[in-house]
Amino acid sequence: MLVASSLLSALVFAGLSFYGITFVSRDIADMGNQLSESGAEYTKQYINKTSKDTLAGLVKAEAGYLDHEMAKLQHDVRILSDALTWIQCHPDHYLPGSIPDPHNGKVPPTVPCVIYSPDVRQRGIETVQREVALTANISGTLAPMEKTYGDSSYSATYCGSKYGFLICSSVFPGDAYSPMSDDPALDYDPRIRPWYENAIKANKAVFSLPYRTILTEEHNNVEVISCSAPYYDADGIAGVASLDMATEPLRGYLRDSVIGEKGMNFIMSDTGRVVFSTVQEGVLAESDAPKDLRDSDVPELAQAARQMAEGESGMMPVEIDGGKYMLAFSPISIMGWSLGILVSQDDMTSSIQESQNYFMGQMDQFKADLQNEYLFLLKMSLLVLFIMIAIMFFLSERLSDRFVKPIRQMAEGVREIAGGNLDKKLDIKTGDEIEHLAVCFNAMTEDLKAYIDNLSQVMAEREKAAAELSVAKNIQLGALPQEFLTGCQEFQIYASMDAAKGVGGDFYDFYQTDEKHLVITIADVSGKGIPAALFMMRAKTALKNLVLMAKDPDDFAAVMMLANQELCRENEEMMFVTVFLAQLNLATGELIYVNGGHNPPLVQEKGRFRYLRDKKKHAMLGVNEEEVYESHHLVLQPGEMIFLYTDGVTEAMNEAGDMYSEDRLRATLNGQGEKDVRKILAAVRKDVGAYAGEAEQSDDITMLGLKYCGYK
């Protein structure tokens, strides 16, 4: 009877356990499915929003790049126009110049030549020789300016006079002589050409629509854009200066930046005409009989075209040629045109679906792992059952009663847990496997409850934080220059930044404002992480914009004061930034600099480095809106360099808490000899790392080195 009753009790316990495990497993699976669906839907919505925000930022950045490139073209044309105006208004300052005529023989490449209009040749070119000889003084400017745009494609720099002659320098890479030598249009009157008439009419610098050159048969497929501006003499407009740039690099940029297999890029003029496009067919294709997209039969496309023509930025879904797209657009302000980027909804949906599938797959794996745990627990229960049956043969009635009671108690608890009460606790104190099994059940129900409650929140927060940090890091790295102008022989420059966190508050910057001036910047924002990175981007943008827009390019004290005033405004978080800003004259080696509370740089003189300390130390930017800054000057000799750094270098600590120090930094630099700048910075970074050892990096480490090689 004891064995039978004990065996029956054991079987009841096993049945209830199996029933409880099965019931709980089914409920967990149902809750897992619901959590999977809701989590996947949240992920889908989040990625969709992130993709749209990224697309909006991308089109703005690419439009800004194109606007910057066209602004450089307009800037060069204005320089050419100003030079011609000076020559025309000060003829007594110049000797008569000489310039070849293609009628008299072939002209070497990059050598400017003169072309006369039919009426000038009819009455005799000697009637305009004085004007040609004066204007020929611009020849030394044409070829160098034109080479800026013609290293790998056709380019031309030229000026047309009101007297009926054209002075032109044009190049096809690889040609043995100027294409003007075989030009069938040698009888060319610039005064009746659209580029001349449009500039005269506007009385300012204007851009043309793309057009084909009218040169030899060999070169007649070259497409260019012209920027033209009038120049003046004492009586008013004396002619028009112009610069042609081949459109192939621009088209290549549009093709390379297409997003997805079905994506499209296009540029639209302010009249609704498609000027450039990456597609050959359809409503967005270029056409000899262009249509106004503002009158498109597709309402969404027509609305977007009207906004683009007004110089607005935006994003909207459109349907083009039977396909559904997301259109993002941003203005190219300098030309009055607009850039449009279309991403196929299929491409966006596929990436979202992949993420959703991944999320669902992770939840399926979780359910599979949970099922394996249940099976393992069931096997353990069966093992305990067999052990109990063996013991029942040898134990007395008292032991039998002792086993039956906890089994019933456990069975009731399991049934209650199976009913959905995960707060139920099994209180069994037998000191054997049954107590251990009850503890496992209690731990399992507690873990399941906590895991289910936290899973959705933890996964959502983790994915959001990782995505935001990754985007912030990529944006920050993309904002720092990575091309170190290795093609410039007048100087060597290199810079690096190692952030203490995923993103940092240090930054460096360098750029040429013209052929003879190089601007360098290094700065350190208070704090670390994403707030410092955001303030860094604001400071970097403000400094560069103010330098490029400065009325006096050498007045860096004014630039620093304006930047300080800009950063003080709306600075509720009371953040500040130390800045060292300098400009190197590549022709003379003169360095103009302003130090806004930054670490003193080191300057190399006669092979040794010294710290460049000013008598008055200015405050950092963002603290005092009334702060007045002073600029200073020094002259670098060929072979000398300046080394900029942030306090993450000199204040780097080793495991004992000792700082790297300014003295060690100077000693390290003095030990590098005549190495190039990149190797010198690498040696300093290696020495800082060796000094810190296993100590954690406490601050951003940023360095910039500039060596002046002399003007070539």
C-alpha cells in the first residue's frame, strides 16, 4: 500500500509538473509572440524615421558641397574680372603685352591666344592693337587659374572685349597644342555670344546652363558650364571675363551618390528645367526640349518642383514613371538651382524588413532557449521521480507521509503558477531534491517575470542608444578634414584626434582661402560626450564661416571676437571652447594667429621647439561676450613647423596619476629631427601612449602639425 500510494503520488506530482510546465510554456510563448510583434513594429517605425532624417541631412550636405564648388568658380571669375578692371583703369601701370594669333601658326598648350571678330579683321586688326596689347597683361593669370579646373578634363579661361576680340586659354589634357589652333570658328565675335550678353545684362557674375563647346570635331562633345562677369574701364563696361568648367566631374558626383539600385539624383534650375540627371529616360531625364517640372501631371512632383524653384528644402513621397520614391531636396543657393535625391520605397522597405526579421529571429531564439530549459527541468523532474520510487521501497510510513505532503504542496503551487500567477512562491523546507526543485521553480518564475517586464524596454533603449552614438560618431569624423593636401609642395600638414568617449569635444580644421593662404584651427570644448560634440560642431562651423566671410582676411582678432559673441548667445548650458586660430602666408611664411585661452603651441626655430606664449592670455570663447582679442605675427622659415595640441596630450596621466607635462612634450618633439609631419605626430602619440600605460584615457587627444616648406 505504501509503495502504491507513494507511486501514485509521484505520478500525480509528475503529471501536475508536466501540466504546469506546458501551461506556463504556452503562456510565455504567447507573450513572446506579442512582444516580438510589438517590438518589431517599433523597430520598423524607428528605422523608418531615422532613414528619413538621414536622407534629409544627406541632400543638404551634398547640395552644400555643390554650392561650395560653384562658389569657388564664381570667386575665381570675380578675381579675373577685378584684375581686368584694374588693368583697364590703370593703363599707365602696364607695358604693352604680346599674345599669339592662331592665324599665324599653332599655339602651344596652356598659352593664351587672341581671336578677332569678323568686323575687326575686315577693318584691320591694327585698329585694336593698343587695346589687345593692354588686355594681354592678363595672360599670366589665365593659365594658372584655368589649370585649377583642367587637370583631368577640358577647361577654358577667357575674356571678350567690347572692341571685338577674345583672349582665351583652353586645355584638353594630353593635347600637343591649344585646341584654338584648329578652331573652325576663328572668326568669332564674343559680343554676340550668350555668355557675354547675359553678363552684360545682369551686370554681375552669372552662370550658364550646360552647353557643348564649339571647337574642333575631335573636341566637340565636351559639355561645360560657364561663369561670366563684366569688367570695366574708365567709361563703363569694357568686356566680360568668363571661365568654363567641364561638367563630367559634377555628373560623376551625382552618379556616385545615387542611393540604392533604383535611386535617382537630379539638379533642377529655378525655371523648373532638369539640368542634370542620372537617368536617361522618364520625366526626370534631360531633354533638348526641356519641360517645366512645375507643370508636371504628377501633383506631388509639381508641388516639390515649385518648392525647389523657390529655394526651399524639404522631403515628400512621389510616384515617378510607375515607381514610388521618397524625394529629398535642398537648394544650391549660389546658382539658384536645387538638388533632388530620390530613394526607392522598395530599397527603404527592404532594409526595414531585414531589421524586423532580425528582431523576430532573436525572439524565436529566445523562445527556443526557454523551451530547452523547460525540457531540461522536465528531465530533472523525471530523474527525481525515479529516485523517489527507489527510496519508497525502503522507507517507512512516516517517510512516505513526509514525501506526499510537499509533493501535493508543489502540485498546487505549480497549478497556480500555470494559471498565470507568477508572483506565487513555493515554500517547501525538506532539505532534499524536492526543496531544490521548488527553489528552481521560484527562481524561474521570478526570472521570467523580470525578463518579460524588462526585455522590451532594454532592447529598445539599447538599439536607440547604439544607433544614435554611431550616427553622432560618423557625423563628427565626417566633419573633420581627412585629406591632408599632400599635393601642395609649400607645406606639410597632418592632424589626428582620439576621443576619450565615442564622440569628443576636441576638433581641428584646416583649409585654403586662396592659393597663398592656409588657415589652421584647433580647439577644445568643455566637457565630453555628445553635448561637447554638438557644441564642437557649432564652434567649428562658426569659426570657418566667419573666416571665409571676413572683409579683411588678415583681421583674425575680429574673427575671434565675432565667433565669441556668436557662441555666447543662447549658451544656456554655459559651455565654452578654447581656440587657437592661425593663417599662414605660403609666399612669405608669415603666421598671423590668435589664441583664445588655448594651450600655447610649440614653434620650431633653428631645429629646436619653444612654446609660443603671449604676454596677455585671452579668455576662452563662450564665456564673456565683451572679450577683446589681439592677433600676433611671426615668420616661419622654410623647414620650420608649428605644433598644435589640446590638453589631452600634456595632461595625459599614467597609472600613478602623474601628467605627461609640457616639458616632456617639448623634449619628444626636439628628438624627432627632420622627419615629416605625419611621422612626428605619430611619434608623439606613441610616446603619450607609452607614458599612460594601462591607465584609462581621461580626455580627448588632438594634435595638428604644420611644416612650412617655402613657396614653390
